[in-house]
Amino acid sequence: MKVLLVEAGYKNKYPPLGLMKISAYHKELNDEVVFVKGKNKEIREQKWDRIYVTTLFTFYWNKTIDVIKYYYNSIDNKKEIYIGGILATLLFEELKTEPGLEGITIISGLLDKPGILQTDNIIIDTLTPDYDIIDISKNNYLNYEYEVKNSYITSTTKGCIRNCKFCAVKTLEPTYLDYIDIKEQIKIIDKKYGEKRNLMLMDNNVLASNSLVNIVDDLIELGYGKGNKSYIKKSGNRTLRQTRYIDFNQGIDARLVNEENMSQLSRLEIKPLRIAFDHSDEKNVKIYVQAQKLAAKNGIKNLSNYILFNFKDTPEELYYRLNINIELNIEFMNAGFNTSIWSFPMKCMPISGELAKTRKYIGSHWNAKLLRGVQCVLNATHGVVGPKKAFFQHAFGSNFEEFIEILYMPELLITQRKKCEENGSIEKWKSLFRTLTEIEKHQFIKLIESNKFSEKVIINKKIKQLYSMYLIKNIDSLI
Ligand code: B12
Ligand code: SF4
């Protein structure tokens, strides 16, 4: 059988794990397997017996549909085109009715039972992923390098015990699986594809596991215990011994943190430990702060979080949570902990329906300009908010009012902050903005909240002058 594996040409950090498992499956059956990222004319012109297209984020809808259509005629029997993965599970109905994709097979969920693709006893989800397909030195059709390549990517649990409204895990992995023994799989990867340094764990809620101690023991056995430097890197004639890090990339559940499980996690070399900070009410803030303090007390040095915004929160709540982390960093420093928290604001994305097909969703307390403003500030800080107070206050403002002002400034002023401070344009914008009355401010925000700017007739002189700064593309013309 001639099998083609496809991932659309979007930029993603992690390799397509689902396809890597499907590749292992077909190679076990002695089938010919080719993996391609995006569109490739030479491959499209061949005839295939089966095509698998993996899908990822729902907001990659257009690129995903486009690539399926691109290879649609490279097979005669359309039923042999299989689409699966995250988007296919979350937007199953939408895919089924998408014009131009008639006859294809859409698979929802995990391949965690035998017989989903063919009648045999193999459970594809448990197979060791085929790393050869993502190795550009071995795959002539691949011209894309995944950022996460020197890492094992797997999980020690599946699913989650909770059902948060903004999260897709309940649909993607509906059953909580408390323990997966990954040791054997890692050994096979080492033998077949070479040793990897780090371990990316996609566990959604590892602290919910009753087998946490076993999991930690397994990870230590695999070389991820604290202080372990078992990764050998050859550099010319020199041999370097390097630390191997674990990244639980989905963040841990602050509500489940306690002395016992934090001391278990502290046996590991985790970098960073991310603790979810989804809500700003008093109870959840207290829980979060306690969890971070416990982590610091247990000697975990690299701390992080996921700060969900654009859900039911207000911009003020985002600033408040960011600031809490700055204060915590100061507290850690004063207490002599060698620990810092880097914050990671995470914009909420819809997980179903039409709105999930793009990144355009706007939460009820947000608007397009505010969201774009946050993105612009974060672009300058590479998506993360560092621990230093002075830096934070400069980037995000020293109070909520300043934060909002920054987000409402023209994009050029946010992204080229230093230059615009030097040439006085930020000062000019601020003094104009601050002279607006409450009613004028309201009118002005109405004008800019869509983040779309065009020449307009504006009667109010102050508003007109301010608005004109949004139409300027060149910094030097701002002043
Ligand atoms: C790892 C991960 C990431 C990684 C990147 C992943 C990557 N591939 O590049 C990082 C940490 C960078 C990340 C970032 C984000 N993520 Co994320 N992430 C995940 C996570 C944990 C796993 C995704 C993954 O790669 N899975 C690998 C899968 C595909 O492999 P697998 O499980 O072995 O595959 C099985 C099945 O899917 C199926 N299958 C897979 N492919 C195929 C193909 C065929 C043909 C078939 C038949 C079957 C099949 O079979 C396999 C075996 O059972 C999911 C949550 C989850 N538990 O799924 C969230 C998730 C995908 N992320 C999500 C979000 C929102 C984000 C962010 C947007 C967050 C933010 N606001 O910043 C960012 C986006 C980054 C960007 N590019 O813009 C949401 C997606 C929601 C949506 N609307 O699409 C999810 C679902 C989390 C959630 N809580 O809801 N993420
Ligand atoms: S706890 Fe985390 S993984 Fe579980 S449902 Fe909530 S957001 Fe999703």
C-alpha cells in the first residue's frame, strides 16, 4: 500500500505526533510511507492508496481545508482520505458538510482502540512514534524543521478530571487515564531514532493522577531526576554532560497542589513548572499564590503560569493577575529564594462552531484594539512577562489605567516604544488622550475599538488630532 501522510503548511512547534504513530503502524505492515508538510506538486501528481491528513488548531481551518482539497484528486477512492486529530474532532460536523470534501473519512478522537483504521488488533495510540518522518536528513520531501525536535513528546496520563468551559480536553480525551508507562517507549526511541535530551509531557492534569509517585519514579529512572546530567552531547572532541529537562507543557492544576505532590514534583528537573491561573476571584487567587509559594519553597527554580484572558475576564483582571506575579517575584527575592515566575498570558480561543475557525474571537469584556494591544506588547517581550517590576511597569504600565492607555495607543507607539518615547510622540498621545472628557473618551474608544482605521470626518478637534495618529505609518511623521 502507498500511504501519504500530510500536515498542512502552517507553522507549528511540535511535530505531528498522530501521523508519526500512523507512520509506525503502516511501516509495521510493510507499507510504503511518505510524509509531506504542506503542498508538494510532485507528490500531488502521484497516485496514493491512502492519504492521512492530520489537523491541529481549529483556527487553522482555512489552511487545513486548503491542503485536503489540494491532495483530493491524488486518490481515486475518496473514502481512503482519512482526516483526524484536533480540528477534525472539534469541528467534526463542519468538516462533514464542507463543500468539495465529499466522500472522505473523518475520524473523531484518539486512535486508542483497535480496528479504527483497519481490521487488526493494533492500538495505534500506543505505538512508538516514527521520528524518521520528521528528520529532514531522512525525508527528502520535508523542508520544515520543527522547533521541538530534540525532545521526546508523550504523556504520562490522558484526559482530565475537570470540565472547564474554555477547554477542549473533555472532547479530545474524554476518559481520564491515570498512568501510562512511557519507559519502554523511550527506550525504543533511543534505540531506533537516537537519544533525545528533553521530555515534553502533554499531560492535561498530571496532579489528578493517583499514580503520581509512580510517574515521578519513572521519570527519574529515565534520567529526569533533579541534578541528573545524563545527556551526553558531543562537540568536536569534547563530551559535554547536560541536564535533561521536563516540560509539562499544559500547566498544572493549582487547585490540586499540596505539600505532598509538590515535593514529588520537586524531585524532577522541570523547566518550567507552569501553574494555571485562569480566574481572578479571591478564592482562586489565593489557591494560585499558595501553589506558587509551595513550588518555590520546594526549590523549583523556573516557575511559569498560563494566564487565560479574553474569556469571561476583564482587561483589569489580566493586569491584576500579571501584577500578582510581579509581587510574588519580589517576595521570593526578599525571602532569598532563587526562583522566578515568568508569566504567559494565553488568549482564549473558541473550541467549537464558526468562531473557532479563526483567531477573531473577542470576549465580552474585550475589544479588537485591546486584544491587539496586548499582542503588540507581548510581541516585544516574546510572549512572556518577565519577573522584574521595573520592566513590567514600563511594558504594561504601573497601574491599570496606564495599562489600558498603553493598549489603546496607536500600534506604532506600542511596538516601537523606545523610539516613540525618544521622539516625544508617546508623550504627545498621552497628553491629548488625558485631556479628553469622559464622554469624549467614550466616543474616541468607540472609534478605535474595532482596530480598523481609515480617513474619516471627525468634528471634535481633540479626537480628530488623536485619531490622525493612528493613520500614520512612519514614526518620524508622528511628531
Ligand atoms: C502540545 C499542545 C500545544 C503545543 C504545540 C502543539 C503543536 N502540535 O505544535 C504548544 C504548547 C506550543 C501549544 C500552544 C497553543 N495551544 Co495547545 N495544545 C497542545 C495539546 C496538549 C496537544 C496537541 C498536540 O500536539 N497533540 C498531538 C496529537 C495530535 O497527537 P496524538 O494525541 O497522538 O494524536 C491522536 C489523535 O489526535 C489522532 N490523530 C492525530 N492526527 C491524526 C490524523 C489522522 C488522519 C487520524 C485518523 C487520527 C489522528 O490519533 C492520534 C493517536 O490517538 C492540546 C491539548 C490536547 N490534550 O490535545 C492543546 C490544544 C491543542 N491547544 C490549544 C490552544 C488554545 C493553544 C494556544 C492557542 C494557546 C494560546 N492561546 O496561546 C497555543 C497556540 C499556539 C499557536 N501556534 O498559535 C487548544 C486548541 C483549541 C482550538 N481551538 O484549536 C487545545 C486543544 C488545548 C485546550 N485546552 O483546549 N499547544
Ligand atoms: S483543568 Fe485544565 S485540562 Fe482540565 S478541563 Fe480545565 S483547563 Fe482543561
